[in-house]
Amino acid sequence: MINKTIKILTSAAVMTATALTSSAFADVKVGMITTLSGGGAGLGIDVRDGFMLAIKQSGRTDIEVVIEDDQRKPDIAVQLADKMVQSEKVDVLTGIIWSNLAMAVVPSVTAQGKFYLSPNAGPSALAGAGCHKNYFNVAWQNDNLHEAAGAYANSAGHKNSFILAPNYPAGKDALTGYKRFFSGDLAGEIFTKLGQTDYAAEIAQIRASNADSVFFFLPGGMGISFLKQYASSGVDLPVVGPAFSFDQGILQAVGSAALGVVNTSQWNKDIDNPTNNAFVESFKAEYGRLPSLYASQGFDTANLLISAVATSDVKDADSFRKALEAANFDSTRGDFKFGSNHHPVQTIYARKVIKEGDIFTNMIIGTALENHSDAYATECKF
Amino acid sequence: MGAANSCTQTCGVFMSFALFAEQVLNGLQSGIMLFVMAAGLTLIFGVMGLINLAHGSLYMVGAFAAAAAAAWTGSFLLALIAALIGAALVGMFVEMLVIRRLYDRDHLDQVLATFALILIFSEGTRFFFGSFPLFLDVPKVIAGPINLPIGIEYPVYRLIIIGVGLCVALGLWLLISKTRLGVQIRAGKNDREMIAALGVNISALYTFVFAIGAGLAGLAGALVGAIQSVQVGMGEPVLILAFVVIVIGGIGSIKGAFIGAILVGLTDTLGGIFLPELFKLFMEGSIATSLGSALASMLIYILMAVILVCRPQGLFGVEG
């Protein structure tokens, strides 16, 4: 009941704001390039749904969103970006999930004077020396959740970790991030193949090492496979990982194998603030499933955009950028602010997989890193 | 650092025998699953001369059928049967609707048409089951590990997979070499006009062979899906490996597929473990793991290249 009242109040407030400002500036056209088919489609669909929910709730008619599917292929993402910039004449781009696609698209569109708001991918190359004044990341820098996992492992008393990740740029960022904060020893360090589905060999190595804990970054289906095989292997060392393998979309497929595992995330559905409560309720009502962290990122990205559109003209790049930098919107994460390189400075939580009724989900058990920025911010000069 | 050092020394190249034996079992297990997948592919290519890229989709169909059946009935055995029969039926249907028209076309047309089938299957599966991975798990009784001699702890389910795979191999061998149907299949491979002239219904034979191949792919998908993830697009990576297997083994040869699959499984598993360890002997840890795993992922293709240089027709292929 309280949630509902708050929701009505929020939307009333937003609508009043809209009524005051919607006619003041030119309409804004947003191009969303995201993954809607193929193996990683669940993530793109969540980002899109979260984003569109925020647009719908804002009631604004001056924001038009064009959505295209990149099929998780860099070449297609590049073609779509060209089409959106040249023939659709969009003002703002967003939506890309994967770092390799972001690297193919973002530098070129920001160089053409467009704004890019990232709802997910945060490769280190775009956070440091390669940063751009028109590039904003609303989710995290890639290393963040792994750094938090390292910090959590310290506080949980782990002294000797076995760490593994796929052999590709984000996998390397992951192990680097964990090692940056973990102060214990490494019992082993493995790069697996990207897309690998069988981890029997790695689990045997974990068993043979004298590790006291395991850290892994295996997004999507890779994580499902690893967790199921780990649970049936008889190895019972504690596991720590970033939220990506414990996300709402895949937890049901992992099943009880994930129960009790601690993972790090900047968002969870039980963060208690009015925006988040209203978001979780309305997302459930609209789509009939629980939101994932990707959905929360899409939702926040759209609200950041709406906050800037409400107070400035997108055609005036300098004032629009200032409005984005101010990040004057209610985030599902509570307070939200950007660091000097346009990446979030935020709290990252440790959460634990639990079962609520028939549904596997997460519960926050503590804070891993407070007001955390990233390791590359100082290298960024606009 | 003490712990890390002692590990590089003990679990480095002088890995304990139990660990080595466990890794060999892992290699065997992945090889045998590859065989179940590749057997259908090589039969279809050998008998009908058809390159079927959609074989990976049938693997996916099997896994989804199993997940749906398991969710509905709660029985893993029924799920496996559903996978086998479901994939075989879908295979039969696709053969009669599409594949049949491709036998007389050249390989490029076949590749194009079966690639289209991959897209249709993927998006069709997404339409019916959604984009999120499905749940399929091994029953509790066989989920845990078992203690084998010489101190190996090994998951029971993986041993069962090895057993099922060996049964499939035996069954196929009996079918091909001991039955009348096997004689027809072998004859169809050599001269399809002649056996059609002798009164064998070649079109029904082809449908049957295709259905067997599809059913086996589905069974492999379900068996493997239970310990991995059941999701759209799960078949394509396996398809590539299955092609490597049949090229190594010799196209059309079941025996070749068996030996090839075991070779690929062992090379892949053992290479992934030992190469990084080997590299650690003469370079720094992080670089060694990164370089070693990069090279390990190329190892099966190097194996294929070497075998093709020495025996262009594959290990058990017939020349010409």
C-alpha cells in the first residue's frame, strides 16, 4: 500500500515536471543497440525492459527510442550504430551489453559528437586514457564487482584463493580486479576458454590445490555449468563471484547448486529506498518476473537520460553534458553520482543466494566496498 | 606466498597420479559425449553425402525436450527418453520437409539451407521457451561423487555418461555390422542407385538414418545439458568439435568417429591442464597461464591439421 502511494506520488511528480518542460526543448531521439537474440539475449532483454519501463513511467512524449538487435556481434553493432547516427539521426546511443561490442561502437559515435550512456559494459580502455566527455557509464567499470569480491574475501578471512575466468579481455580485467584487492595468496590461476561448458578438469585442479576459497567470473551459461558441476564434485570450498553468475535471469537454471554462494553487486531488489521498491513492484507487474541487475541498470540509465532531457536541450551539447554529470535522478541504488571519468562512484554489496518460496534470489548480507570509484579514473583527461 | 610456492612445485608438472587419472577420465567422458554427437553427423554425411549444420540444433532440441519433460514429470529417465524420441521425431520431420530436397544439390546449397535451419530452430526455441536458460538437473541419487581406487573422487553421473556412451557405440556397431538394415546402410553409402534398383526403399532408409542421428544428438544434448546449461545456441560450439572429430576420424566411419572423439576429448582436456603448467617452468605465472590456455584452445585444431597432412582422408577414411 505504501509502495503504491509512493509510486503514484512519484509519477505525479514526474508528470508535473514533464508538463512544465516537455515543450521547452527539441525532441530527443535515442538509439538502443542491444542483444535480443542468440546466447546472451536475456541480458539485453532485461536492459531494454528496464529502460522502457522508466520511459513509460515518465509519461514523456518527447523521447523516441529506436531499438535494434546486435546479435552479440561487433560487426553488426557497428553497422547499426552507423545507421542510427547517419540515417536515424539519433542524439543519444545506449544499450550495449558486451565490452567487445562497446569498444567497437563507443569511440566512433562519441567522436561524432553523440552521447553514449552505457547500461552495462564498462571496459577499462574507456575508463582511463581512452575516456570521452560524451561517454557515461551508469552501471560500473568492469573491474568494480571483482574488486569488491576481493575485498569481501579478505573480510571473510580467505587466505588462499583459486581464481578462474575466461581467456578474453573482461576475464583478464576480472582476475586483475580481484587480485587488486585480495591480500591473500593464490593457490592457482586459470584462464578457461570463452564459452567453455565443461569444468571437470578445472574442478579437479581446485580439488588438488590447497585453496581455502574459489573466485570465479564466468558470465551466462558458463557460470550455470560451473556451479552445477562444482556442486556435484564433492569439493566444498566457499565460492565468491561477481553478480553476473547469480543474476535473477539464470539463478533458476542453476537451482540449488547456487544456494548460499556470496556474490558482489551494486544493486539488489532488497535495497530499501522508495525508487527501488517502486521499481521492483512495477517491473513485476509489467513483465511478470523479478527484475535482474541488468534491468535495474537499464532503468537507471533511462532515468538519468530523462533527468537531463527535463532540464536541458540535447542540441546544446555542453549544457546537456552538465545535466548528465549532475546525475540528478532517483537511482534504484539510492544516491548516485559520477566520478571524474563519468563512471559511477558507488557502494558495492555482498549478497547471498537464498530461496524465497519457489524462487531463487539474492539477499544483501553486507557492504563489500563503500563509495568505490575505479582504478583508471586518474588517467582520464577530457 | 608459502602456499602458492609449494603448489607450483607439487601440483606443477609432477602432478599426483590420482589427479592425472581423474583428468584422463574427464577427457574420456567429454570424448564419449562428442562421439554420440558425431556418430549421427558422420552417418548422415557418409550415407547421404549431406553436410548438416543443423545437427547442433537437434542437440539443443534434445536438451529442451528433456528439460520440459523433467519439469512436467519430475523423472530424469523419462526426460532422457523424451530427448531421444523428441529429437528423432523432429529430425524425421525436418528430413521429410527440407533435407530430402538437398541430397542432389551441391554442398554449398546444403550448408546454406541447414544454416537457415539453425536460425529457425534457435528463434523457434526462444519463441516457445523464452530467452532465459532452463533448469535441468541430475537426480540427487547420482549427483554426488564416488570414491574410486587410488584415491580418485569422481562424480557418479559422469561415469554413467561414459557407460551410456559406450552402450551407444556398441549398439551402433551391432546395427551397422550385424543387421540387415546395417547392410543396407553400408550399401547405400557405396552405391545408392544400385540398392534402389535392388528394391530397397532408399527414401525411407535415409529418413531412418537421419532420425537415428538426430535422436543421438538429442540424447547427447540432454545428458550434457543436465550438468551444463540448457539454453538457445548451446549446440553450435559442440557442432564445430563434432566436425573436427569426423574429419579426424574419416568421414562416414563410425569407428573413426569413436577414435577421433576420444582423441579430441583427451587432447582438449589434458592440453588445457598441462600446457600452462609446462609454460610455468620457464616463464612468469600469469603470462604462462594466459599463453598456455591460448595455445591449449588451438591444440585440437593443430591435431586435426597434423592428421590431415599425414592422412588426408582421416584416420579411418576410405581414399578417394
